Amino acid sequence: MLTTIIYILVFVIVSLIAFSIIQIKVAGIQVKDFWSFIQANQLLDELYMFTKKEKILTPQEQVIFLTEAERVFEAFDKVPSILWDEEYQKYREVLNKYKDIKIVRWASN
């Protein structure tokens, strides 16, 4: 009896995963790109908090911020914008900070 319940639960879990993958593919997104988007979304939250907390960055922090922000932008570009409408304000804030750092670094060179 217990093994039957376990088999049913495993079947349901595998079915849900397969259904999710099919839905992602139907939307025209690669699963790898979607997973990168999920990870980049977490990174976006961290960068957003960083932009709110830190006003002046050391050159090393600037390089790290630029690198991480570029990873976020790249991942967000691979998925439809409708998926990240709720995160647009955070994306915009990080993009503005990215541009500011780029301008400061360009002017110093």
C-alpha cells in the first residue's frame, strides 16, 4: 500500500515537471534560458539592494557590480518582457546605476 502511494506521488511530481517544461517550450523559451532568468532574478534583487545601500563604490566593487549586472541583463534579454514586468523598477534602478558607473569609469580613463 505504501509503495503504491509513493509510486503515485513520484508519477505526479514527474508529470508536473514535464508539464512545466512543455509550457516553457510552448512559450518559446529554452529551459536553460528560463533557469538563467530565475537565477538572474535573485541576483537582481541583491544588486537592487546594493544600489539602495551603497552610494560610493570602490573600483573593485564597480567592476564586480558591472559584471554581475551584465549577467542579469543578458539573462533578462533571453525571456519575454512580460515575465519580468513586476521586476521592471528594480531592473531600471540597476540599469541606471550600471550606466552611472560606466560613465564614471569612462571619464576617469
